[in-house]
Amino acid sequence: MPLPIGDGTSLPSPVRDSIDGLSSEGEPPTIISISDIHGYLESARSALLTAADHPDFDSVVVRETDGTLHWADENYVLVFNGDLVDRGPANEEVLELVARLVDEAPPGRVRVTLGNHEAIILSPDHFGFAQWFAGAVDTADRRLFLEQIVSGHVVAAYHGYNVTYVHAGSPAEYRVAEVNESLVDAATKLLEAAGTEDDVAMQRRVIDDHQRVLGVGKGHPKSPGAGLVWLDFDHLPPDAPPQVVGHTRHPTPQRKGTVYCQNVLRENLDSDGGEAVFVETPESLSALTREADGSVTMSELEQFNG
């Protein structure tokens, strides 16, 4: 069951779209982000615990003796930057983790951006990946996921202090509120058509009508012209807007101009360590990476004039 989160309430758009929507007294929240878990629960747990295992940070999550993670009630925003499911063995468990953290954290403190694999849930008959978790979601669970988009719990993009969190990214400027409203509009249309004779046609139509977010490239879904959830990192130029993306696999965090790629979990599955999260404050963007001996190191990716 995809992302059965929240109590049915909707997030107001300022909270949905940006760190600026959160009212906070004292220190501004630190943003921690992780992408491309793809059903690999243990790797995700290792990455999310890097803050707890580094002396400079409070825990964003705490771990029980059975391995279950819970919200640590510290001053964080946690961004799951797309592709929670498919490929790995624990898709439902990963979704349960995300849903639990959303429910335990204050509203707007756990954010989920739409990845291309979640986009398959929107249009499963078009993409045809029935062998994957996302392609096999039934109509009732698909409707549940679409409702999470409409209520603001799943978004196309989320704006931090100096970068925007988006699964694949864009070479050109875009407004976070506008692309999130575009995704809500697509989800609303799909909800109306789900289970009706218009369902399959609508699954294709929203890709065309909401190209900026859901569009695929010509010849290959990740090629130039693709939208925010599909474009490959190779097609993002160095002068693209400041973004933290996932989507394209790398063994270590990558930087191209002011675009930073955090998709490292799957490249490190066959070795000890390598799992990472990004940490953003008003002043800096850094990566916390698990080393082979279990320790955690921090590397600065960018210093900002906060």
C-alpha cells in the first residue's frame, strides 16, 4: 500500500512548498535529504543514522533494538527525494518507514518528492512495468497515493534555503509552487478517471499536459526534454538552477555547477559503507557519508552567504 500517511488533512501550500512555510522560533531547522532508496531498507536506515553517528549533529531518527526508526523530535526537516520503491526487496517496509516518520514528526517536517518510479504509480498502464512494485499497484492503492499528492504530502519539488529538492531536475528556472500545483492538477484528473473507461487515456494525457513535471524525453524517458522527475543528470548543464537531485546513480555525491546529486545507495550495495545523506543549513550544503568501518565523515559541497 503506497504511502498511507497522515490523517487526511492537507498541508497549506506554504508548508507544502518550502522551508520558509515553517514557523520556527530560535534556530532554523536543518534539512537532511536522502534519495533513491528503491526498497533497500537496511541501506536507508544506515544513511538516516549518519547524523546520529557524527559528533556534530543531533539524531534525525532514533533506532529501536529491532531496527525500527522513529522521529527523534529534533529541529530537522527530512526530505525523501524520490524513488522510494522498486528494485529492492523491502518496498512496503520502506513505505511504512516513511509513513511512520511523517505521522510522528510535526506537520511539514517530513517531505516526499515524486520520483520517476512513483510517477509509474500515476500512469501504470502507460509505462507497463508490471514486474515492479510501482507498476503492480491496484486501483484502490493508486487512488490512495493520488490523494496524498492532492493533500500536499507528496510534491514535485521542495525549496530549501539555497537549493530546491527535486528528483531529477531541470536545466531552466521553475517556480516550486507552480510545479507542485501542476502535479496536484494531474493527480486530481487521475483520481476522477481512476477505475473508469477514461483511466488509461488520462494516464497518458497527464504526461503530455504536465510535461514540466511528468514529461518523458524522446527516444528514452530520461533524455533531453524530460520533466522534473525523469531527466538524467548528464543532461543538466552547469548553469542549471541550484538543485539537489537523485535519479542518476553515482558511487559518491556529485556536483555540477550548483546541481548536486545524492543518489549513492545502489552503487554501494556490494561494499561496506557508502550510504549518504545531504545536510543543508542557511550557510552550507554538506554530505554525511558512512565509511567502511561504520564511522561517518562530513564533506562540504557548498558554502552560502546565509
